[in-house]
Amino acid sequence: MSINAFLAQSKAHLAETTDVCLVIGNESADLDSVISAVTFCFLAHHLKHSLSAKRYIPIIHIPSQDLHLRPELVYVLEKLGIEPQHLVCLDTLSRAVNGVPKDIILVDHNKLTKPFEGWSDVVKGILDHHMDEHLYEEGTRKGGLRIIEPVGSCVTHIVHYYLDAWRSLLATEAPDWVHSLALLACAPLLVDTVNLEPFYGRTRPKDQEVADFLLPLAFTTKQDRIDYYDGLQHAKADLSRLPTPSLLCKDYKQFSSGIEVGIAAVTWTLQRWAQREGGLDKVMEQCRAWFKERGVDVGVIMTAFDHEREGRSEEEKKRGFERELVVMVIESKGRFLLERLVEDRDHQVKSVLDLREMKIDDQHELKDAKAWRQLNIKSSRKQVWPFLQELIQM
């Protein structure tokens, strides 16, 4: 059965809550989250190596109308012939499901967020690579599935969980879905580990073990892998036509730790963003309004851009991969977080982020906000999120 046919079949059985396990990705619905959910369900169906539910249905944690905001996901779906209408997004789920499902498995996060907070009693499994919130321990102990440890990509945990069963299958059969599923799983694995490059320090031993298994199934030559990775990166970086609200909500997470903090990850540069909008002050004004609508006290924007691949000139290409960080105070009670970042009394900020204040165009000093170049490019949101929580709780 193809991935597309499996998803269509799964969606058709969505209302059967008594025998269904919903596999829910995180609220940003990024490439890793979506593909982790789909991969887990597909392997659970074919390898019968998980909980006792009859059907496993991947849940995409955004409305279906927002799928186009994830061009790298659209790129993968098109390449594999997967029709987006077969994905179960939030709007589809709310129309189809009445009541509580039999089981829930969380992938790429380990704390239920809206609109699922009321389903904590049925969380039976977690596969995640973020900081452990130590929730649902009784349910996941009964379900026998709780894997929360740092790896480059959550899909690594998914494939590794099924690795022995998948290898056993390949020893006796050659299913027609193997190439497509390996190609699907390789997408977030390659993106999140920067094509498995050791320099970036994002590839753990488990990532490499899974990559060694998947790569021969997905690619005939090394050039095939390079072309696939380049295609993903080009799709991910092509954001110039997205308005500011779409740029922010494309990959957004929010957490509460005494104050509400929202973090938007944007694969663009502040300079290009400011040029398009007519100045950084215009960008900040739009971002501030967007964060305010979401009820946060502090808004954070993390940009990441590979100038070597996407630079417009040879001079720009020499800058390589860069990160920027913007922190803006939305409500006064969040001001202390910005102050702690600026003061850096214990030099923790220097260690984790290594920030240099930056100026874009000739703007005056930003009001209740700071923009920095983040020299420690190894710290992605996965590291910045728990670090900000530590700063808040100091």
C-alpha cells in the first residue's frame, strides 16, 4: 500500500474513536513533526509493532489552509505523490471526532497543547527529542512507549523504534513502499542534521545509525541525496512572497513559564525582511501586533539562513550559515527576560547564544526590543527554548 493510499484509508476511519490511536505532532507542524507522525502510523500499520489499537491516524497540528505555509513539506508531498487532502488537520479532526480517542501518542513534543489538553488520560506513548516535561508518566508506562532523549530529528526515534522489525521484514520481503517511506523519513533527518554534517554538531549516534539504514533505501547515488537535500533547502528558504503573519505562524511555538513566551522560527534574514517591508521598524510593528494577538508577554524571532546556498552575490555567499535573534517585550511583565539577556550576569547567554547587537538599515534603537546576530549557530530553538525557561526561573 502506498503512503498516499494509507493516509486516505486512515482518514476514512477517523470517527471510529473506540479502536483508533491518534498520533499527534507538535503545534508548529514543521517538517519533522508531520513526517514523524505519518511515518509512525505507516510503520505501526505495516509492522504491527506498537500498541493494541486497530488503526493509527497521524494528526497534523494546524488547519489544512496553513499547509501551504510549509513549502518544504509541500515539496516532499509532491515528490512522493502524497495528496494533502488525505492529511488529517485540526479542522478535519474537529468535524469528525466526537468524544475521546482510545489512545494518543505524542511525537516531536511531550506536552499536550490546545485543543488537546483535556485528553491527558489517554496519552499512551511519547517519542520526542525536546526537554522532558515529565508528564503522562503513568499512561506511557502502561503503554510501554516513552522515548524522550536528544537526537537531531524526532523521526530518528520513530525509525529506530521500528528498526528491528523493519530489518526483519526486509530479510524476507521487498515491499513496494520501502523506497518512498525511506525518502519521506530522510527529509527531516537531513534537514535537521544539516545533511549529517559533523561540523554543526547536530547528528547523534542514533541519527547516524538510522541514516545508515535509510540512505541506501532512499538514494541510488550520493548525488541523489545531495539533490534531495538542496531541493528541500531551496523550498524552505523561498519565503519572500509570504506576508509577515504567515512567516511568523509557519513555525511557531508558545510556552508558559510564569510568563507567556512565543517563539517563531523564520528561515529568512532580517535584512531581506526589512528591505521588503520598508524598514526594520515596519517589520517590528507587524510582529508586535501579531504576538499581541496571541496573548504573549515576550515575542521571540529566530532567523536562520544559509547564505552559501541562497546568497545573491559571491560576497554574500561567503557569510555561510547565520542565525539572528530578536526579543521584544509585548507586555511589561515580560521585560525582565529581555533585561536578563542583555545583562548576562553569569555569562550563560555568551555560552549558549554568543550574541552581538546588530543594526539593520539606519533605524533608531528599537523600542522594548533587541536584535542580535547569534554567533553560536549550533543553538537552534531546541536549545534556546529551555534556556529561556531557565532565565525566567532564575
